[in-house]
Amino acid sequence: MSFEYTAAGAAENLLLNCAKLSSANSLLIVHEDPKLGWYDAVVTEAVTAAARELGIELQTLEVGAPCNQRDARVIEAMQAHDCTLFLSRIGDQDRFAEPQAGKIIVMCYLRSQDMLASGFGGVSYAATLDLKKILDRLISTASRIDIRCPLGTDCSLEQRPRESTELADVSVRRFPMGVVTPIDAGRLSGRVALTDFLTPTGSSVYEPASLALDETVFALIEAGRIDGFEGAADTVASVEQHYRQVAQQFGIDADFVHSWHVGMHPGLSYLQAAAANPDRWSNTIFNHPRILHFHTCGAYAPGEISWIVKDPTVELDAKPLWQNGVLKIDDFAEARACLQRWPELEYLYAQDAGQIGI
């Protein structure tokens, strides 16, 4: 059995399965100027065409790059529609994250034509949501979690096992569903290998937006706080300066490690080089199973500076759920049953995972 992925299918998946819209609803599409290089125009065109085909009342609003103030035009337009779909980075900013009662907000990470017509956009939102809830349960009911990576990441936390219904997730619907609920880092201790880039979380705007790391630096964590950095003196000095600059700009706690999560969607393939735009790369690739993503610098979700860990191993009570960037679904009965319920998921996870830009 195989599955065909099309732009029209992904657009319907977004509108019907994720946003759950019908011809009785009105939709605002806030789309970013494609000249900025984050969203291809064909993504907006495909979603707009699908909405019209479904008879959904529609308004589109083009916006520029994010800034640290509210866009009054967007706020006013959101109030007039049942659902707001962000094909724009501002959808990741918390100032747009709290909908009014009865309204829906969706943040879409389909940035390009190739992502649109792929398993990333085409696999049913309901299927990936089902799997996400199972992974959340497995993580939340573990007593101990260990995180490692080939570059030397080695940290752990012990927690009170709890039901995943107790977890606090984001208020905005994410499409595609590509990541588990963020895990509180307050009990996490150990070391994390930082490589490639430090990047923004998408919460606020600052310059420089990213910091290239010439060599691997280790962040030392003690109970959810950064206890220092180890590595080449020049690179460590650059990292420390970057943290000071961002923390001073926003008046926040530079040493706070807020949370972390792992990607779960192997249908994502990032075809650009990460170095071409590290911010775009980081804020897209976190959906991939080969990526573990930390939120740091600021005692709030999601903080301001991201760490990217490639090919993580995440053990739950000494049993790997991710192993070297591979999600070990078949090793957990609940997850294995989920694939059996959703043949399209089973097909997706049988394929090689997509590229990660590095």
C-alpha cells in the first residue's frame, strides 16, 4: 500500500481535519510576504483555493516580518472571523496565542511547495494527533527520562508520573502535528551538546537572530538552570555574550531552561541548507524525529533562545522511545496499535525520514 500526497490534499487536511471548518465558518488567512523567504506563495494559493472550493467565507491579509508589537490590523481582522490561519511567523508569537471564546487559531509550518505536497502535509492530522497523545502519555508516565546524543549530550530528570491530561500544551493548533507536548525542564540536570547554531524560539525578534557555533559547546544544566558553558574559549565567550545581549534586551533570566520536546514527523524534509537561514531552519525542523529542541533564556514558554540536539536518544525508564533520532514506535504496544489503526501512519514510518538541512 502507498499513498499519494498532493497540494490540494494537504490544504484540505489543514482546513477540514485540523481547523475543522465548513461552509458555515469564516476564515482569515494571515500570510507572510513571500519575498521574505519563509513561505512560498504557492502555499497560500493552495490553501485559498481549497477554502473557496469548500465554500468557506474567506479573507486574506498579507503581513511583513514579525516585530515585537501587536499588528492592529491583524487583531481587528481576527475578531471578525471564526478561524485565523497563520501562514506567517507572527502566528508563533504569544501575543496572538489566546483566541476569544469559540474562535480557532492555527499556525501552519508548511513553508514551501515541496512540504505542501509531501507526507508532512498529507498524512491525516487526526492520525498524527492520535500518535502525539500516545507519546505524551508514555513520556508523562515515566519516572525517569534520560537524554543523550552522539556528540555527548547526557542529561536526565526524575519526575512524578502523571496522566498526560495534566500537561499544559500550547493554545494554538499546530499544523502539521509534528511534536510532542513540551516537557518541563525544571528537574533536568546534565550536559547538552550545542552545535551548528543558537536560534530564536519565534517568541520575540532580536538581532543577530542566530549565532553560528564554530565548535561544539557544552551547556551544563543543574535543576533546570544553566550552570555554565564548556568548550573552546572563543566560542564559549560568543555564547555567553549572546545570552547576555538577549536577556538584557528583554529583561529576562538568561540562565533559565524552560522546557524541551522531540519531533515526531518523519514526513518533513528540509531541502534548504540550514546555514542559508538558521532561524527558518530551526523553527521548522523541530518537527523532525532527528531533532530535540530546548527552550531557554526566559522563565516562560518558549523562552527566547533555542538549542538543537541532533539524533537524540530519549529513554523512558531505561527503554528508548527515540534512539539516535529514530522513533521506536514498534517497541511500545500503544504506539504500535496506533499505526495499525492508521495505515497511512504505518506507511509513513516505514519510509526513510526526510532530510534535515545539515
